[in-house]
Amino acid sequence: MPNPPNNPYLSRNHQEVSAESQLWEEALDAFYRDDDETALALLLEVFESQPDNLRAAYLTVLCAANLSDEETVEEVCGAVRRRRARHPYALGCEAVRAMFYANYERAEHLFELALQALPDDIDLGIGLGILCEQMGQEEKCAETYRRVLEHAPDNIRARISLGISYAMSGEYLSAFAEYQYAKRLDPSVENPHQHLGRDFYADGLLTEAAQEFLQAIAEEPEQPAAYFFLLDCYRRLGEVDEALDVYQQIRIRFAHEPEIMSQFFEQFRMFNEALPLLERLNKEHPEDLEILLRLCRAYEETGQSAKALNRLEKAVPDDPEAGPLWSELARLYYQSGDYQSAAAAARRAVEFNRYDQEAYGVLADALLMLGRIEEAEATAQEMERIQDEAWQRYQRRFSGLEEEGGD
């Protein structure tokens, strides 16, 4: 249903394709396929080149919030606020910001105000649907997505989200129908049986989940996720032979994809299986801090803390300004009883991130173990001050108040 022509806030939910709008079209396509990571990267480019595009700003904030990217949420909301725009999408930005800080009542109020001006807008509707999902309001969530689909029946994101809302209410057959609809619209989206299997899995219905994962594997044997979920279902059901059979299939079929395999093994806490894959990835990408930290965690989880410490010590000269590395190093030094090194590493960690509460805690404890009582007390007081500062900062943002300097 098109917007009335006299609507001053006309929302173009069906953009005209042109050479100039190609990036915008790609961003919308990624967002409507529920690919927030790709959408965010593209939307940031759009907003940078078109700062008056408030719809792009709103979608940027929504994707950033979905990805827990606080910095982008604050930067884009601040930019929109400085423009003093009186537009539903500006309200939408503030609604998403409130949702990000769990101020659901304020977020709902702002979304409703925005939708009063643009009652047929699918983007604002999707935002409200995400809010209802976070609030656990299954019925309102489903109602919101059904309203979106009245105006855009082929919107893949809304179809899948409606299915999820049905599953949250235990309406699994209705959920499956929506997943099937989305799959017909775009064959690249997740297999409906796999999606339903994850719904059953989340609700603890492991036998039902296993059957769905088996069907997903039969239909799309090249997709890895169903194998790992099925393996975990069998493990938790005590079906050892079946679990071993699936494990062998995984090793054979996905041996050439160590990154995918390692992530799934870590997700299901199979650290012994993840460890050789992470060692291989670390060797191939020694500059990747995330892989290094994942490898060290796997060492710890398999009882090899000394190896984790050794790897981190070797990495320090290559990346001396990596805050997370120093924080992890401080924790491992403390566990090993090297309190002097723990204190030094913790100090480096808080230099890079003054809100690193774990590093402050390690520093205070290490100083205490070294008998430096006054320094330990001073550090504990500083930790409390920083905690209070962080809490006050959160409260200001939760309340929608602006910080001095437009943080």
C-alpha cells in the first residue's frame, strides 16, 4: 500500500534503481536479507556521502545496535541530533538508541511517535518488531511483522522475523511456513528445517531438533551449521554412536574450512577439537589478535595455561598497543603467581582502556599480594570511581540525556 501523496515524510520503501543509488540499493538488500554486518558497512558509506539521508542514518543505527556497536550508535545519533532534524527517522534513531541501552519504555514511545507520522513505513516497523522481540512481547512482535508484510510481502527479513516470533510462542508449524516462504524468495537464506531445528534446540526439544537438522543436511549437505547442531543434540541425548558418526562427517566434509570448524567447535565448547585448527589459523595469520586470543582461551580450557601465557608473551613485541592482549596477559600472570608481571600488564591494559574493570581488579589483587597495601587500596578506589563513572554514563544514555561535548 503506497503512502498518501500528501505525506510530508514520504518513505521510499521501493527505491528507483540508478547508477547513483547502487550503493544504497545494495545496503537495503543486505539489511532486508538480515545481513546486518554487510548492511552496516554499506550504510556507513551512504551516510557519509549523503548526510541528509535520515533513512540511511536510522538503518545505520539499527544495524549498529543489532551488532552491539555502541560507538557507531552514538556517533550517528549525535550527527542526526546536531542537524536538529524534525523527522520520524530522527525519532527512530533515538528509539533505537534507547533500545540499545535497554530503556524499552522510552524506545517504544519513540517508535510509536515515528509511526504516527509514517504508519506504513516498513523500516520503522522492523525496528519496532526487534524491540518487541527483545521485550519478549511475542504477540505484539508477530502483529508488528504482519503489518510490515502487508506493505512488503516479499520482505525476507520480516518473513524470517515473523517466523521467529511464532516459534517464541510455540507455534512451530506457522514458524516453519514463514521460513519456507523466505527460502522461496531467496534460495541463499537459511534452510527452513535448520532454522526450525534451532528453534527446537533453543527450547530444549533436542529430539525434535535433531530430526530437523537431519532434514536440513539431506537438503543442503554443503552447509556446516546443521552438522554441528546435530552433533551437540546427539551428545546431549547420550546417543554416542550417532554423535561419533556426525563428527566423522564433519572432519571429512569441512577439513578445508578451519575457520568455520573452529568457530563451531568453540561455540559448543569442544576445545580439544578446536585447538589444532586455531593453531593452524594462528600460524597462517599471526597478526590477527582475535585468533590469538581464541587460541589462548582454547589452551586454558584444555588445561594448558602455560602455553597460553607463552603465546601471549611472544605476541607482545609485535602488537604492544593491543589492550585486550595486555588484559589477558595480566590475568594469566596472576593465575601463575607472577604478581609483579601481572601488575605491570594490568597497568598497560588500563592505559588502553580505562573502563577495563577486569584489569583494574587484577591490578588491585596483584598489588595486594605483593604487600603494596596503599597502592592496592588506591587502585580499588580508582576502580570504584571508574565503575561509577561508567554507570553514570550509562544512566545518562538510558535516560536519553546528552553528554557534555556531544559524546
